Amino acid sequence: MTERTYTSFREFWPFYLREHSRPATRRLHYVGTAIVIALAVATVATQHWWLLLALPLAGYFFAWVAHFRVERNRPATFTYPLWSLLADFRMFFLWLTGRLGGELERAGVQDRRS
């Protein structure tokens, strides 16, 4: 079976959400994204630029644990790295603002709990 190729972020977004269908997967992504944001703020505040080296580790560690252990699928980052990064932040901020449920529903995700 061949994978579908996405040519726009608009097409990719529902796929991304379906690849994050389990609430535990999304929660682990939220933890990683929150740590990335906190590290970025700490880097700017302290001007300890070496902290930037921890950003990918913090973000990918939680996401990959989620995909390999919880969701049991291949991270979209491997095929769509920039769109995956953008989608991760979009999912995080939609969750923070309580607007993720409608997006999950439109993408066909059954378990909508954020």
C-alpha cells in the first residue's frame, strides 16, 4: 500500500490529527511542546544559547515515545518535517484555547478528548 503524498499543509493537517488520535499521544506531544517553549524562553532570558541544543531533544523525545509506544505509528516528522513542526504547535495552541475538539471531529478522530 502506498502512502498518500500531501502537497499542502491544508491537506496534511487532517492526516496529522488522525496520526495523533489517542489522547495519550497528544498529551505527550503537549509536554514536549511546552518544554520546548519553556527552553526557548529560558534561552532568551538567560542568553545561554547552548540551551538551544536541547530543543530538538525535548520536542522529539516525547513525540517519538508517543508514536512508537502509544499510537504505534511512524512519526509524520520523517516525511513532512516542517509541516509536522507547524502542526504540532497548531495542535498545542488549539488545545490550550479549547478549540481542538472541533478540528479532531472534522478530521474523523473518534476519541476527541484533548
